[in-house]
Amino acid sequence: MRFSTFFSALRSLGPVVIGISLGFSLSLLSVNWTEEACYVDGHDADGAALAQDEHFKGARKTNSISVLNDLESEADFEPRVVPYNQVKPSTPKKVFRAKYISTELGMRERLFVGVLTSKNTINTLGVAVNRTISHHLDPVVFFTGTRNRKVPHGMFVVTHGDERLIWNMFQTVKYIFDHYIKDYDWFYLVQDDVYTEADRIKNLVDHLSIDRELYMGCPEEFIGGEMEGRYCYGGFGYLLSRTLLLRLQPFLENCRNDILSSRPDEWLGRCIIDYTATNCVNNYEGLRYHHYQLGKNSDPSKEESEQFKKALTVHPVSDPEQMYRLHRYFTEIELQKTYDEIAKLQAEIMNVSVVAFEGNRSAHWPIGINPPFEPNTRFEVLKWEYFTEEEMYACIDGSPKCELHGIDRMDVADVIDVAVGELNKKYKPVLLLKKQHLINGYRRFDPTRGMEYTLDLQLEAVNQKGRSRSISKRVHLVRPLSQVEIIPMPYVTEATRVHVIIPISVLERDYVEHFLKVFASNSFETSENAILTFLFIYDPVEAQQVHQNDIFASVKTEINILEGKFSSVKIPWISVKTETPSQIKFMDIISKKHPVDTLFFLAGVNTNINAEFLNRCRMNSINNWQVFFPIHFQDYNPDVVYHNEPRPTTVDLGKDSGHFNRRSFDEACFYNADYMATRTKMLEDVQENEDILETLDIYDMFVKYSGLHVFRAVEPALHQGYHYQACNPRLSEDIYHRCVQSNLEGLGSRSKLAMVLFEQEQGNST
């Protein structure tokens, strides 16, 4: 029994014992058997090591690194001092940054269009080509040998100075190499007697790879058939890839000297084939260059060929009228395709909306247009304007009723016609509806979707039997916002010097000290590229006493102190004598003292000017394009805002601390050239009525006479403290009314004014 128990325990422990024994045996095999002597001190250690090296040259010494001739190297070692040479900091290289991001990233435009024209056809067919494709393709450059003295308006024409066809083609390709090869991926060359369906050419290019050497158009065999290959016939235009032209560029001069031909398209084709081995093709990777040859005196509206309907180019076009008929025909085709795509998308949206969470309610009317704006508070509710066919009951000037005229009258008439037309589409042929009159009309502008209309129409309904009756119908319409378009703006920089003009009257001289303190810290101390000029306004009596008692003597003293503090700063001033101060009169004096490219910023002495605003003044003022009228943030009356409360040292932008003063037009940024041009346009009116200089301010002058874009926007960086503005009753009624309203609206917010009135009533009642 004991033996069986011992045997079972041994059998279970046997593998463990065998494993331990085997591991111990293997570890002994890996032990280094080299003997080392141990010494208490290190005197004999080196000698022992040398003796061992002689007996055990093949053994590895544990925990040691063998070094050749250690004793000799230690005996020959002598310490030496390495002198320290300070490294001079190298001048960092100036990093060149491109003007535009696209240049730095190597981004190029997609398509360049070159039109081959002549002196005889540039004013006829050339103008027709420009009018039919320039709105869709950009740029469009016209190449001609010679031209008339007057160039058609809106066309960019390059003249080569010679009427030889081959020479003109050579100069055209050379001009593209010199000016456009770096900026575009594809180059489309076409004659002026060809109609081009611009959107189809653009769509074709968008689906072609830019790294292909492609020569695409209508392939033709060379005259005589002696040369292999096919060139692109110029009558239907052709596409050239940038990759192909770059390969051809080194051999262009060889082509001019070696290739003889009477046709420019054939000459270019032989040049491309000889030096790039690329033939003309009309089909590439499933994309086809469709073209159509038009018969003589043919009418585009009667053409039924599918090849004609698919054509990218049509040739030949005999006169501009035929060009415009072709353009109308293909535009109608593309428009109908667009309508069909819209209908298809609307049907898909309706099908998908059935399985949506809210069912068909998720598909807002009209299908595919953004849903109406939903206000979060009562202050965000969009108001409806009521109108009839003759009158509008929401006028710009605030009057309750005004005559409907101009673009508003055209808008109402158009909406009514569209409403009646849509109703007839719905009820024909059962009923024919005719408009009798508009009962009620409502409209509102929804910024998320466009202009909405609700019309109550009185209609005459005529059935198929000729019977009629009068009915009323309510119709809802939406004029949706069109596709957002990016308008190119002229290039401006933040390096332009700003001339700050500050007019000061006798009532405003106490604010000068604070203004100079703020302006010095924001501009003079930071070396801002700005010049400050003061305009001292004297009335006739004060001007006579200027030598005995100068009312601006203290201001001039402060200016001298500031100039002494900043040696590089000069603050000029100009004295003006007038009974009726006027912005236009002031600027007439200042404008004559500055060059035409001067950028002015006209402001008040209560305005706090900083570098952030000056940069926006530079960016928003564009010479011969745009003037900038910022809306400053003005503090409320502190006696109202902080009634029975301590006043803060700084005022933040908030609805209870201040407001953007939309009644003020005192601040303006504009170029002197724009001011002088606008001032010239109003000379005739000034001669008839000299008082116009006092009744108009600069804002009204630019709006009425300049033709420039007047940009008016809130400006959070332009801050004014509270001040009561003295309104001059000699100015025009409109300017005087704005001044009075500005003073009233600048007292405080409604809630603060209500609290002050409530406390006063409580005090009076007790």
C-alpha cells in the first residue's frame, strides 16, 4: 500500500525532476572554464592577465573588452587642451513666400482658351465668340496678325504684327509658352468661325488626366498622304495637354525653320508628330470629341441629327447672327437637361423621405430647397411685407405706404405671371385661368433659402365648354437663392500707409489728450505705418483772435510734447475757417495737399484707433473699386448703464454696455484718387446749388456720384466712448435728424432706461 502510494507520487513528480536535471546540465555546458586569479590589490593583475593570454589565446575573457596595445597607448597618452572657437551665428536665409497659396502649392487653372482671329473678323465673329463663351470659360485670349486701332470692349487681344498664317500660329504657341504654360493644364485653340459649347468643353477637360500627352480634336490625314500620322483639323478646334506642350517646347524653333506648310493647323500637327510622336485622336479612354459640320445657310433649330445635338464644336459659322442662334439652341438643350435632373432629384428625395423619421414631412417644399428659417426668440422672427399691384406697405424710409416702382414693381409683376402660369400647368386642359387682380400679396426674405411670396389671386376660370366663373386662389412661391459666386477682387496689401485725418472743433478740444494717449500707444510706440493730421476748425470770430487768444493753443502744446517724446513722429495740423463745418469742404483742402494714391481715414477725436482696425481699413479700401465706411461701437451713457454701480476701467462689447452706432457716418476709409474722381462728377450739381456741399456728407457723395462699391459694416475694433454730439441745425435736415437720433439711441439700452425710469417713479411716489 505504501509502495503503491510512493510510486504514484514519484510518477507525478518524475517529469519535473527530469526537467530540472536537464536544465541544470545544459547550464553547466554554457559556463566559461577560463580561470582568473583574484587579487586584493591591483599590482599583479596586469601581469597575470598577460600570462593568461599566452596560455589561453583561444578563450574569451569574461566581462572584459580586449584592447590592442593597451600598455603602449597608456604610456604614450598626453593630455592636450583643445581651444574653444565660438561659432558665429549664420545669417538666416530670407524665406520667399509666394503672393498666392496656389502658386506656393503648384496649383494650376484647368483650361486656357485661345481664339485665332483676324483684322477683318475680330469685330464681328470675334465679338460673337467672346459673348458666347467668355461667361463660361476664363481666360479667353484672341490672337491676330494685325488689328484696328480700336479694340472691342471686354476682349483681351494679342497682336503679332504680321498676317502670315504660319507665322501667327508659331507666335501664338510661343506666346503661350512665355506667359501661360506654368498656369494651366489644358490649352484649347479654336478659330473665330467655330461655335464652341463651353460647358461641354469644360466637362470634357475635367475628366481628362493632366499627365497624358494628348492631342485631341478632329483627325485629318495630311494633304497628299505622303506623311504618316494624323493632325487635328483647326476648323473644329483642338485640345493640347500641358505635358505635350512642355515636351514640344525645346523644338518649336526647329519646326519654324524645317517644316513647310500652307495651313497653320497642318504645320502644328507635323511639328507635334515629328518631335513628340503624338497623333491627333478624337476618342480617349471612352471620352469623345464630338463635332459637327454645318451646312450652308442651315437653320440650327431645324437640325435633327443626334451628332449635332452632342457636338462640342460646330463649323463653319458664317456670321454673328448664326453664332447667336447656335448659342440659343445649345443653351436650351442644356437648360432642359438641368430641369430634367432637378425633377429626377426631387423624385428621389420624395422616395427617400417616405422612410425618414418624420415621413414626408422631412421633404420640405420646394423639394431640394433649404427648409424655412426657424427663429429661436421673438426677436428673430422674420417679418412679412404687404403689397398690392400698385403700393408697398413697408417702405425703406419708414413711411407706412409708398408707390411700388422700379425693381420692386417688376418683381411683383413677374411673380404674379409665374403663379398664373404654374396654375394653368396644373389644371389644363380642364380649366384655363386668367388673372383678374391681386387681392393680397405678402413677401419676406429668408436668408436660408431666398424670397418667399404668398399671393391671394382673383382669377377667371374657363372650362372646356366655355363657361367661366370668378374664383380666388392662394399661391405660395419661392424665389430661391442662386448659386454662390466668388467675385474676384483686386489685390491689396497691409503695407499701405494710412493718413488719419481728425477734424476738431472748439467743443471737442478736451478729448484730444485722451485721443493722443491712445493713438501713441497703439501706433507711435509700435511704429505703425500711419500719419496723424489734425484739422482745427475756427469760426470767423475765433479766426480773427487767433494771435491774441488761440482756442487750440493747449492742443498744439500737447502735440509738441508728443513730438518731443517720439523723435521720428511729426504731427501736422491744418487750420480752417468756416461758419458751417462740412466733411466735403474739409476734404477739398486736404485732398489738394496729398498725392492721388494716398489712403485717407477720416475719423472723430472720440475714436480709439488701433492697428487691427488700420489693417482692415487697408484691406477694405480698394483704389478705383471700393470705399469703406465702418460702424463703430459706442458706449452708452455711463450714468445710465452704471447707475448706482462702480464704473469699470475697461468696457467690453455687450448689449448693455454699448451699441454699434448705425446713425453715424463720420468714419470713412478711401483713396484720394476716388475722392477726386467723385468730386469731379458732382461739379455740375455744385454749380447749380452751392449749398449741396453743406447738405451732403462724404457717405452720401460716394453713394450718389461715385459708382464705386460702398462697403459698410460693423467694426468691433473701432471703439468710441460716450459723448454728447452737438448737432448743427445749419446742416441738411437728414444729417441733423441722424445726429439727434444718434444722441437719443446712445443713452442706454431699453432695459437700463426702464430701470432708471422705474426708480425715478418710485422715488417720486414716495
